[in-house]
Amino acid sequence: MAHTASIQQMTLQVHDTEGHTYSVFIRVDEKAAQGTLMITGSAAGERRQYELTQLQKSRSGKILGFKSSGATVTLTIEDTHTPPRLHLVARVFVPVVDIT
């Protein structure tokens, strides 16, 4: 990761399970515990941008937890594989019953 003071950024090229290629750019400000995640698809150049809050990085630096668009997200880099794997898991809490 390139970094300046508390701001770090990384750009990755990843492939999904169907073989589609994406560029992933992540920029985090560790001091402010916030950042940005941008995913660009190769086919139509479709770009999605997510604002990240409540960032928490693991001691190893391979796991990043954050909140984005109401979801709790975990991003994990598994570098024991060749090529390395990037896992993104998002959990959304949806209330089923509202009793007032």
C-alpha cells in the first residue's frame, strides 16, 4: 500500500469466479477511520464508488472491516494462493418486524 501520513491507498486488478476483470481502488484514512472503495468493470467501464466509515484494520493488515451503504463489510486478502484472493463479504441488517 502506498501511504502518506495516515492515508493509504491500493489498486488491484481482480477476476471474479466467472473470469470478468475488475480494477479495485481502495483509499483509507486510518486516523479518520474512513475511506473510499472504487470498483471499475472492464466490459463497459462501469464504475461503482462506496464511501467507507468505521474502518478497522487487522494487525496483519490483511483484513479490513468497515460500514458502507448500511452494510457491515469485511474485505480480506488471502496471499497464500497464487494469484492472491480478495474476498468481500457484506452483511445487511433488515428489520423484519417493527412493533411500536
